Amino acid sequence: MRMIKVGVLSLQGAVPEHVLAIRNALKMRDQKGEALQIRDNEELADIDCLIIPGGESTTIAKLLKRFDMYAPIRELASAGVPIMGTCAGCILMAKEGDIDVKRTRTELLGLMDMRVSRNSFGRQKESFELFLDIEGLDDPFPAMFIRGPMIEDVWSGCRTLAEIDGTKVMVRQDNLLALSFHPELSRDARVHRMFLDMVTRT
């Protein structure tokens, strides 16, 4: 297997946890690679895939704008580079947001054919973990939800990989992956391994 470079957008959010999860996933695949913290456009140019972590979507959006990173990330997506967004990252990858997105004037990346609703799984104190059936994984995954967004609707090429009681919480569209939950907070690196599989198949 070739060496791959995994970028983790490092403007705000759960960055160290994603870096560790990627390192564990690389070991699982016996894959040579490294996780790089990405803070500017120059660093974006030298990666094979990108993770947009959870955090505060409005803050991340403002920083993306400040550092002129919207267009380069959109170009990566158009070029087929795999991108995974978790929680806040999931919100930013959507083409449509809810009233809170509009109220805060949060600019979305608009990469995926989906509509999201912010903080649909409750406040911080209402965080929870459950074992989630995910298409492509043999056994349920321990998924942690912390003020997670709800994926209200998908269309065109966006398809559902996991649901909770009919609510979509993980979707894929070609080289793009979006999750309502935080896979990086689990010791289970299978979701990150799934993401790395997308790199080698594009």
C-alpha cells in the first residue's frame, strides 16, 4: 500500500482525537501514512483526504472565511478527494441548513445533497452513546452524540448508511462522508478505517 496523507482541519474542534483515530486506523490497515493538522490553503494542497471535525459550526465557518479556505475545500471535493465531516463538519458539508444556520448566517460548504438541522439531539448534558448499525461494518459501532445535527433529508446521489429510529445520522455521496456523531471519541477506529478505504478506491 502507498503512503497516504490525511488532513484534519485544525481551526477549532476535536482535532487531536481525529489525529489519534487516524493513526489507529492506519495500524488496523497496516497502512503507511500520517495525520496532518491543516490550518491554511498551502497545507490543503498536499493531502489525500480531509476530515472536518466536530466543534462549533459557526466558529469554524468564520475561520474558513477568514483564511479563504472555502473555495480550496470545494475544489478538493470536486476533484474526488475524500472528505469526512463529523457533527459540525456534517453541518458545514450540507447544501441546506435549518433556521439556526440561516439566523447565524453560517456559510455552508454546500458539498452534499442533504438538509441538516443543528443540535437536534439535545444539549451538551443530553449527550448519549449507543451501538449503531452502519452499512459496511460487520458489528455495531459505539457512536457518541454530543449536540449532534439531524440529517433531515437527502436527495440525488446522497445515500443513508446509518439511522436511529428513522433519523439519518450517517450518509455518503461519492467521495464525501457525513456523520451526526463523533467517531473519534470512541476507541473503535472502524469508521476512520472505512474513510481510509475511500482514499485508496478513488
